[in-house]
Amino acid sequence: MTTVLPNTTLYIPDAFWKIPWDSIISERSGESKRLVRVLETMGDTLKPCRNWDATPCAMAWLLLWSRNFGIAQSTLALLECQLVITGGGRLQMLEILQRQAVELLLDLMVIADPKEASIGNINPRQAEEICDRHCAYLAYCAKSESRYFGELTKNYTLAAVPSGMFEHNDSNALRLIDILWGDDDEIEHPPQPKRAERRNFAMGERNRLRRWLEHEDLVRWDHELRRRKIKSFPALVSNDHISVRDRLKKYGLGWFYPIYQRASAVAHGSYIGPFMEELGERGFAPFILGLDDELEREAAHVRRFAHNNAFRLLQLRKTIADFCIAA
């Protein structure tokens, strides 16, 4: 057992601290400007973490922070694209990002009492419990990813040939690849690792993550993940199996479930409306274009949740700071 992951700290690239936030904000308007402000706020939230050791609690918080920052980044990137032909796709992706932001909000609510965290008042006596729930989150993610790498070590995945790569010059196969997958056979593909190399890499990554789970702050949660069939992080911590709809209702967010459900349908392709629209006597049309005001509206929904998440992350950072410096 160890008390800190060996000789590691949290590292944030120096380039991040040199971002000219003021000039970026001054060049934008509407939701783009508001999103950049969220990103700037999150940057300020991260500054005190530069001296944190890579304790499980610190790593979990940084992982949660990165999820929210990525959601805001992606939303801004979708707004910044000016191609008219991308409007429909951008709207669909904004819906999916909104779902991701709400899933993160649920995770943060599970970690800290939603009523107290919502008003910025987390009881200091709960700090140890909140740190433990951060550790549960890291254990859940490490376990999930180790299973992914475990699949990559199996024969059925190792037997797959990367697109466009053959051990012999089979012109017919190359033409078929081009027809089915759109690969350009004139592109020079870099040499692919051999089967044994791919297996060794996947095994190394799987074992690395399993070693994390031997940490004294994670081993209890690893045991829970082995003992129970866990499908989500909230189910691990709350020791229940309630649905997303019921969990949203539990936290006073039941009104959001239809939006969450539609975003899920966009991701799975199981609704009609997000992809095709009826135009009365003119018939049906694919949903290709998206109006600017529609994009702004959808981006605003994501931004509000990202802003809420950023506030909760700030409160959590203040609460767990003592657990993020190795003793």
C-alpha cells in the first residue's frame, strides 16, 4: 500500500497560464464571450492546484475539472465554426454536450450534498467523506479504463487489421477499403505496431491502472466494484440502482429528463426529429442547416450547466485541499 502515487504531481502546461483571456473575450460576443469567461474562471480555479501532489483525491478533482473544461471548450469550438453546412450537426452535438454537462453535474452532486454545494457552503466536517467520494470516482474511472485495455489484449481485437494496412500488397483489398471506408490509398500510412507490441502496450496500460487500484485510498472502492455490478459512478457511491430520471428528480432536476432523453436519442440515432423535419406540403427534408439563434440558444443551455459545474468544482477544491498535499 502507498499513500501517494510515486513521485508525481499535478502538471499544468505553462502555455495555459499565458492565455490572453482579456483580448479573447473582447473579440467575441454572445454565448462565445460567456463561454470564454467560464473557461477563464475555471483557469483561475485551477491555479492553486499547481502545488498539489498526485494523491487520488487531487487526481479525481482534476479529472472532474477536465471534463467540465472540455465541455465548455467543445461548445465554444462549435460556435466558432462559421460554415453554414455544419449548422444541423452543430445543434446535434450541442444537445449531446448538454447531456454530458448534466451527467457531470449529477456526479458532482453525488460527491457533495447538492443543497449545501449549490450555495457554496460545504460543511468542513464532511471534508474527509467528500475526499473519499473523489477517490471512489477515480477508482470507478480506473476500473472502467483497465477493462477497456483488457479487451485490447484479447485475440479477437488483436486479430483486427488496421484500415488500409496489409502485410502484403493486395490491390483488390486496397480498392475495397477505399470504397467502403473512404481511405485514400495514396496517403502514406505510418508503420503499425505488430500484434505482440499492441498486446504488450495494452497489458502495460491495464496493469498500470490496476496498480493504481492498490492504493490504500482506492482499494476499498475497487473491492466494491469487484463485488457488485456497478453501471455508473452515482450507483457506486449511493449504493442504489435508480434510473437517471429518478436521480434527476431526487436532486430537483426532473424537468431536465426529457431534454436528457432527446440528447440520448441524438447520440443513438433513435429519434426522427433531430435528423429530419416535415415541411408541410413541401414534404420532408434532412436537418442540415441550423439558424444562428438556435445555435446560441443550445450553447446557452450547455454554458449554464458548465458554469454551475465550475462553481461546484471551486467549492470542492476548497474542501479537499488538505487531502491533495502528501503528508
